[in-house]
Amino acid sequence: MKTLDELKEFYTNELSADLQALDQKRQQVMRNVIMFVSFIGIVAVGGAGFIVSQGAPPMVFVFALIASAVIGALAFKFIGGGYKREFKWQIIGKIVKFLDPQLSYQPDGLIDKYTFKASNLFKHRIDRYKGEDLVRGQFGKTDIVFSELHAEYKSGSGKNQSWHTIFKGLFFIADFNKHFHGQTLVLPDSAEKLFGGFGKMLQGWNIGRPDLIKLEDPEFEREFVVYGNDQIEARYILSTSLMQRILDFKNKTARKIYLSFTGSRVYVAVPMTKNMFEPKYFSSVNDFEPIFDYYRDLTFATGIVDDLNLNTRIWTKQ
């Protein structure tokens, strides 16, 4: 792990000039967006005023403002897209290499839907799937890959259609250096917390899941429910030390944590509302603080290797 002084030196020597140039582009992007949105707003309100003067109801102004806002949002996305891609390639890409030269970064890359579904962490049908910020490579002795993902399903149709999030956040995959014969799933235990004994019964029904695995760690079982199709292997994987590490990781993140041990890999899903590597638009990017935030988010993801002690080769892969 790099020190804060090393990060500051990297910022000064490697990033500052690029950030200064990008900040000028950011300002130009914002000027273009403001000019375009202002023009659209004037045209929309003027048109609405004319329509109202011909006898239409005043609600036309509301529709005009809504239309202006929608067009403005689309314009912002279109006009700012080039700046966003350039920022990520130049700045985030360099930060990734600064953290570890063995890692590579693709701003538009993502973990594919087949791999996401293969983890078996989320059972719902997926109707819309997107992601970005793919990082892959070797971290220490461990092969890793992660990206931000957003999986959704659709309900209703027409005017009643709505979208629902299945998962949004960081999806991380690492080599576990052991081939699993079965599949072991570690999921947040919300049923028992909400319903007590009845929740345990709900766990046992495990609709669409493998068998319920009961462990001998009351603290772990208060936070997680474990399913697997090999009882012995699940208990072998979830050693006392690994269960404690998962608990510590969960407490450190203060988020729900989902884990799947499948094939020879561990899948970790961490729900997040923020987009980790998005550039700023409304304030200067030529500042150390946002760079520190990007670096901290990156080390949060790669730190899962240390949190789960994946670089310690306690097994030999068959």
C-alpha cells in the first residue's frame, strides 16, 4: 500500500499538469451546457407562452419546463461524455497503475452478465444490465477483476412500467486457489433479524437455493445465512478465521455483503449508491482531495484481497 506522502508526490509530479488541462475542458463543457440549456429553456417557455396566448391552459408551462429539463439532462450527458472518457483514461488509469502496475483499467469495461449470474448470488430475472470501470490483473499473488454493476428487472407495462434494482455496486471476483466441488453462498441474514424463529423457518425453505448450512458461530449466523450443496465443503471453506474476517469486513464497510464460493473463485458483491470514479463537473478537478477519494475507493476494492486473506496460499489448487 502506498503512503499518503507517496500519493501526494504522485499527484504533484504525474497528475497535476493533466488535471489543469482537464479542468479547462471541464469549464468549457459547463459553458456549452449552460448556453444550450438556456437556449432550449427560452425557446420552450416562449413557445409555451404563445400557445397559452391562443387559449391553451397554463399547464403548458409545466410541460415546457419538464421537457427543457429532460433535454438539458441529455445534452449534459452528450456534451460531457468526451470529457468523462478522457478524464478516466488519463487520471483514473494512472491512479490504477500507481497502486499496482500489474493492474489494468477499462473505463467502459464491465463484468459480463453471464459471470454475474454464475455467482448465483441474485436469483431474479435481469431485464437491464450495465456497468463500467473494469479493473483486472494480479494483486499480490491473487488474480482479481472488479467493476461497478447495475442489474435491474422490469415490472408492469406501458404507463405502469417501472424498474427495480437487483444489485447496484461493486462486484469483485478473485481466485481462491482451491477448486470447489459444490457452491457455497454467504448472504445477508435479514429474515432471522426480522422474524426470529419464523425467519429460520423461511431460511430452511431456501426457495431456489441449495441446502441451508448451519454453523457453530452465533455472531456469524446473526449477520449471515449460508447455503450450499456440500455441507462438509461449506464448513471447510468457512473456517473460524475466514468467518471472522468476513464479519470484520462487513463491519468495516457498514454495508450488506454477499459472497459466493464457486468453481475456484470467490465472488463478492458490495451494494453502493455512489459511482466510484466519476469526474467532477461543478467544481475544479485540479485538487488533491478528489484524487485521494478515487485512490481510497480503489484501495477499498483491492483491499478485499487482504480483508479475506486471499494472498495466503493455505490450499493447493487441484
